Amino acid sequence: MKNKILLFALISLMLNQKSFGQLMTFGFVKNCMTYKRSTVTDELTKKQFFVVDRTKDGTNNPLMEGATYYSNAKQVDASKGEIGVLSLINGTKQVTEISFVSGSKNDYSKNYTDVFNQMIKFFNNEQAFKSERYNKTEVLKFSKDKLFYYVFKNKETPTIVISNYKIDAEYF
């Protein structure tokens, strides 16, 4: 009987750990600009994200064309929900876009809210502006150590964009 309980507890722990592994963390958001391509891939693989496309075409934003596309879903189906990461490293310029797409199977709004609340606590220089490209949606902008963090909703999809240079006019 003890063995069955121990086995059940172990299986529950492993399943629980797997579900947490597929979420985005504030640590990744905060540190991703310090990573090289291999480190981005390694860090996302640890979180059980998969490389979907090494040079993504047809992105929502022309700046992100050719970015590497990662997803926490093995079979990408936006209607079911996913956390999608576009990572563009072009010489010294880096931009990472994280989209929290909620769908019929997965709702990532809580994960987004957790990361966003940690950003609010960590950064103390919040600014807001309206995006021309995204239908005058409000964009919150934070900066620290010459890195820029942007938070907005693309339609109903919460999105966080991180860059190592100012992309206000180019992206928004």
C-alpha cells in the first residue's frame, strides 16, 4: 500500500512539474537579451518549448521576419492556445516577442498576468504610448540597463516584446 501511495505521489509530482515547465517565467523575460541563440534555445527547451521554425515568415510584425519561432505546444494550433516566442538575433540587435495565446484547450492569461505583475514590481519607470500599427492600442514601456520591455495586446493576445535597442517607431 505504501508503495502505491509513493508511486502515485511520484507520478503526480512529475505531471505537475511538466505542466509548470511549459509556462513563461519572468526570469526568461528579464534575462533573454543577455542570451546568444544557443542559450535561448537551451533555456526554452528546459521550459519544454519546441523550435517550430528557424526562420519564420509571415509574422504579425515585419521587424520579426526571419525570427526563430518557439512554442510550448508540440502541435501548433492557435485555436487551442499556446505561448509563442519569436526570437530575432541579427548581429548586435536582439528582439524577442512573447505571445500568450489562449484557446479552447489552454488559457495562458494567468501566466501572462503573473509575469506582468512581476514586471510592474521590478521596473519603476513605466511609460505609456499609443501604437499606430496596432489600432491605437496602449503600449506600456519599461527600460533598465539599456534594455527595453514593451507590453501590449495585439487584438486579444497579450504580448511582451523585449529588445536591446529602442524599437518604438520601428515595431509600433
